[in-house]
Amino acid sequence: MTAPPVDPVLLGSIEEKLRADLRPVRPRPAAGVLAAMLVAITAAVALWGARTFGFYGWRKLGAGAAMAIFVPLLTAVAMLAIAAVRAKIPGARRIAHPAVLLAAACGLMVVVFTAAFPDHRTDGFVRQGWPCLRAGLMWAGPAGLAMWVVLRRGFAVDRRAAGVAIGGLAGLAGLTMLELHCPNFRLAHIALWHTAVVPIAAGVGYVLGLKRRSTPTFSARSAAPPS
Amino acid sequence: MVRYQQGDPAAVTALVSTLSPQLHRFFTSQFVSRRFADDLLQETWLKIHEVRHTYRAGEPVLPWIYAIARHTRVDHYRRTRRVEDREQQMERLPETAATAPDSRGVDLEAALRQLPESQRDVVVMLKVADMTLEEVARATSSSVGSVKQKAHRAYEKLQGLL
């Protein structure tokens, strides 16, 4: 596997082009700081949304059920926040693909809901569920936007994975808001309409991640006529 | 890398001259033409330059560099494919990079060609770039276990082929 040495003219040309645009840059904040900012955004959006609509769900929940729901929810938010930050840092350690983490988080929440809410009635399933899904997605939007602002200086080597992670985390903000607000404790309602906010928001993130970021190439730059 | 972020011109020379040969080898190991590898090297440096702020002092440099290099290669490949599809050009086999004429080298190259791209990447990073398992895992956005598995499968295949 021996290859000829790199053309010195090419190396010289690369150096020259890098030097032409060489100015000091501020390194990104530590990954932990960025992840903490994402968790704070999730909490702020969820609380803001619940304050706007009313904390009816939170008031109706007992202490045990609140612990059972919000501890795993916060764990999922923290894991996804770390995954989202790492997806925007080249060469960062990855525990699992964000989609896998997200599927695990949704699965965990459905199990928790099944254990915490024994009401299996399904009357008014769509009529009561649709407004919850809409409200959850409505609050996931600003959460995703704020997260994108925080991570905009990052560089995703896998844009789709980054989109899923950020979208999923925004979805978790919507889900948290619904848990604080919605007083409907029927299992089918919560397990489907509330949890659905997360995969839908992740799907939106995935689609946005498909969009190519247009970066000028060296050849495009060097081929451009002088202004 | 930190001096490069601070805008030191000497750091540019040091980085480009130290890292370019192994990056170029990484691209030629994918059996692309010499010119194609040169283009990829240039594009990789442009990308490194654009996103140099995403590196943080104290973190390993090689996984960061190779993650960007892999991304550039995939991006370039997709772009080229799109242009080729649009122009409906006849597919031509690329002229592969010139290699040393010893028969062992040619055999190894032929054997590497048989490997799937992900396994080839892992072998090249481990054996040519001399990176650790942890560094390769970071560069390929996978776990150390997955890298070990890919390397093991690749060595098994290479053993059977050589």
C-alpha cells in the first residue's frame, strides 16, 4: 500500500489558500456546556408552554406518578441532548445512533405510562388526542429552533443523525409540556397522542437534515473570476 | 491545532505538511484517481478550515480530521454522482493512483478492493494512519466494539485472500 508523495505544488497551493483566510477563531464551548444549554431550553419551553395552557396535568398527578414520569423523561432529555451535541462535533464519541436512543426513550416512556396510568378507556380517542398532538408539535417547533441556534456553529458529519437528535429532543420538550398540561390520564391517549410528538418531530428533523448545506469548494473558489 | 485556531501562519504549514500525506493515502486507498484524491485533499482542507472552531483543545486531533475527511469523500462522491447522472455520461473506470510496482503491494491492493468500504476505512485508519481503536471509533461515529468487529472481519477476509 505505497502511494507516491503528495505533489508539493498542491501542498503549497493549499497552504496559500488557508493563509489567505487565516484569522483567529473562538473554539466552541465544551460539549457539557452545550448539552446543559439544550436541557435548559427543553425545560424552559416545556414550562413556558404549560404556563400558557395551564398546569392541569401536573396538579392532577400524584407525587409517585410525577416521579415515575419526569425522572425517566429528564434522563431521556439528558441523553438526547448529549447525542445532539456530539452529532454536531466531528470525531466526537458516539454511544448509539440518535434514532436508536430516541426509539429507546419512546419505548421507555410507553412502559412508564402503562405502569402509571391504569385507565384503558378509549372514547373520544381522536377528538381529545388531536389537540394534544397539535399543541405538542406547536411547542416542539420553537424548542427545535432555539436548539438549532445553540448548535449552529457545529458541523454535522452525519446531517440526518443530527437532524433526528435535535428534532427528537425538541419533540421531548413538546412531550414534557403535554405531561405538565394535559389532565387526560387515559393510557391510550397518553401513549399514542403524547408520545407521537417525539417521532414526528424527529422525522421533521431528519427531513431538514437531508437538505444539503452548500459549501464552496476550493475549485469553485479558485475558478471564480476576480471581483 | 490551537495555534491554527489562533491564526498562526506557521501552524498552517506544520498541519498541512504533517497531515496531508496520510490524508492523501486515505483517499487513494479508496481506489480513486490521483487527481480525484488531490481534489478530495483540497476540499478536506477547506472544510477543516471552515469548521476549525469545532475543535476543542485537549481532544484528539486525528478522529476530528478523519471524520471531516470521510464526510468530504462521501459528499464529493454524491455530488459527482449527481452531476454524472444529470449529464448521462458513460461510466468509465477511474484511473487508480499509481502504486509501487512490488507484487506484494499489488496483491494487498487487490485484496483491499474486495473489502466493503466501511471495513476498508477501518483497516486503513488502523494500519496506515496508525490510529487507535478509540480514535477510529470517533472518526467513524461508531463504537469501539463495532470497529473491532469490522477490523476482525476485514482481517479474516484479507487472510483468506492473501
